[in-house]
Amino acid sequence: MAAARPGVAWRAALLFAAVSALCLARGAQARIHDLVISGDSRAVFSIETFGFFAGGRFNFDLTGFKITGDAPFKAGFVLHPSESESAEVELVQEAAEEGACLLDAVAEDFVVPLNDPAGWAHTAVDREMKVEGLYDVLFVRCLPKAAEVSFELKLTLYNPGPNYLSAGDVPLPTLYALMAVIFFGTLATWVVYLRKHAAKVQTLHRMMSVLLVLKALALTFESVTFHFVAARGSPVGWNVVYYIFAFLKGVMMFVVILLVGTGWALLKPFLSQREKKIFLLVLPLQVLDNIALLVVNEMAPGSQAYQNWNNILHLVDIFCCCAILLPIVWSISHLRQASTADGKARDTLQRLLLFRQFYIMVVGYIYFTRIVVWILRDTIAFDLAWMSILLQELATLAFFVATGWKFRPTSENPYVKVRTEDDDEDEAEFGLQDGPGDVELAATKREDK
């Protein structure tokens, strides 16, 4: 067996590193929480992270607290100032692994102690935040070491106004609305261009139009959702509308990238067997993953089910992102083989270059939106976190525009050339037909001529 080429190994390593960062994505949550915990054995876990401006409020209402085991009891809630969300995750993980008690707090921590059973029936706290910053609400159980806790908690966090959005999310309703307008403008420009080149428009170009519609509508309703969260502390049902369009947009985006990568409807009118298998694997997974995300987003962030399902769904996303790049890699491989054959080598090399560029675009998009954006959010000031969302949406806009431009319906585009009989023969040269022997068969036919 031949050894793997260095270029293939490099692409595989690049792909793995890119998609492994998908687990860093986060979703928006309402800021009035009704959390029910029953029989939870975790010694420490995070309930919510929130950025306060000076004058913000922390309203805490706990009822029905129960803990198994014998006295002495040492448990409670901690409002802990944090540098970033990742630093808080690391703090919780270290405390869980090392058995450290976070109730032995430093001076700036605010603790709601539950050592005395007299306060377990009902404990309420209403605190004004004097010092602005990013804070994390933690539950901590130090004693007994092995025990389960149950409680009901209503937690309300808001900034002056009142504005129920975290400090870094305050500009998001306006930001998403502006991005929706920009995407609607992009859609209008794309539709006008397609009408001018109607004779060369393929089905995939129309699907790109649908994708732009779904993206713009998803941004619109995301803006509405954040507006109501800011004003009332919950989305009052608008999140359901947003979830519907976000779900459709996510599935359509995977479909478009897969079809562009395979060359369907633009370079060839069919899918090979292994490309069909990728579709049959990835699309059902994406549908299930998006439906599950809707359910998880309605769970309380502090619940154990929320954390467990989040991890599982992130793994599914990683797998799907790996899978959508496979057709692009296969197309590059076919075109590389075809470029060494007789015939229209110049056209083949142009197509090969275009596929390579598209591969780099997809990997670069994943890298930027999942790694660079996350690093930025984790390093900038807590009240500027919205800038990471702005960069993410601008990167998505740039990716959509670049993809549309490179694969636009023009006869000069080597990817969307007008089909001829010679082009049909070239398909066999490119190895784009079903079966492993198609390239050899095409070469035999050429020799017979």
C-alpha cells in the first residue's frame, strides 16, 4: 500500500483542528431562570454567567432545598467574579477534580450559605451590583462529600433599565437587525443578477437564493428574540419562530455546501454512490441535531441534562463538518487525476484551482467563526463581547458572497461552463462517474478512437 502523501495528511490535520473547535459555540438564553434540580450528585456546577453594569440587580429566590446525608452540612451558592467564561469553566472543572471547596471564598465573592437547615425551605436575596464585571453563579456542595441535592431556584439577572441582557449582549438586537437588512440587500442583488443571466441559472443557484432568504429571516427573528429578552427577560415565544428559521437555514447551508463540493447541477447532473451516502448520513444527522438543539436550548443551563446533551450535540456537529468537506476533497482528487490526462487540461486545471479555493474558504470559515471569534470573545472586555458576534456575521456574509461570486452563472466561469458533447466525455476523464473503473474506461475509449 502506498504511503499517504504529505498534502493529504496536512489537509486531514487542518480539518480535524478546525472542526474540533465547534464545541466552543454558545447560544442565547433568557435571563429569568426557573431551574429545578432533583437528585443531583455534582459537587459544583455553573448555573449562569452574566455581565453586570454598575447598578445591575441579582435577584435570588430558592425554595425546597434538600440534601441527602448527615450533618455537618456545607453548601451554598456563590456569585463569583470571572475574567472570562472559559476561565469559569476551568475553575469549576478544577474544583470538581481536586475536591476544593469554593465556599472558602475570597473577599470579592458573594456567598448565599445553606449550612443551616432552617433556611432550606425558602431563601431570598436581592442584591445591587456595585462593581461592574462578568460574574458566574455557582452551586457548591462541600459536605457531605457524597450526597444528592434537590431545589427549585428562580434567578433573575438584569442591568439598569431594566435590561435583562448581559452587558456584552446589550447591542445585539440592533446588530442582528442591521445584519438582516444587509442580507436582504445581498439577496436582492443576487436575484437581480440571476434574472440578468436567466439562461445559465441552475437549480443550485436557486437553492443559494433560498439559503439567503432563510439566513435573513433567521437574523430578523433573532433580533426580535433578543429584543424581548432585553425588555422582559424571556423571548415570549419569538424564540420558537427563530428556531424554525435557524433550523432550516442550518440544514440548507449544509446541503448547498455539499452540492457545490460535489459539483452537482453545475459540473455534472448526478451524484456518485459515495456522495449519496454522505447525503443520507449527514442530512438526517443535521435534522436530528437541530431538533435536539431546540429542546436543549429550552432547558435550564445549570441542569445536568443541559450539559450532557450539549456535549453530545457538539460531537455530532464535529462529525457533520468533517463529512461536508469530504466531497470537496474527492472532487479535488478527481480533477488532479484528470489534469494529467490528455484533452482539455487548461479547463481541468481551472476547475481544480476553483475547488482548492472553495476548500480553503470552507476550512477558513470554520476556523474563523469557531476559533478566532471565540478567542476574541474570551479576551476582550466583557461589555464588548458583541464584537465577536459582529465578526462572525460579517465572516458569514463574506463566505456567502465569495461562494456566490465564484460559482455565479456565467459562461466564463470554469465551474459553470455551458455543457457540450466534449464536456460529457470529460466527465469520465475527471472520474466523476459512478464506479472505480470509469477513469480507465475513458482512457480506453480515447485509445480506440
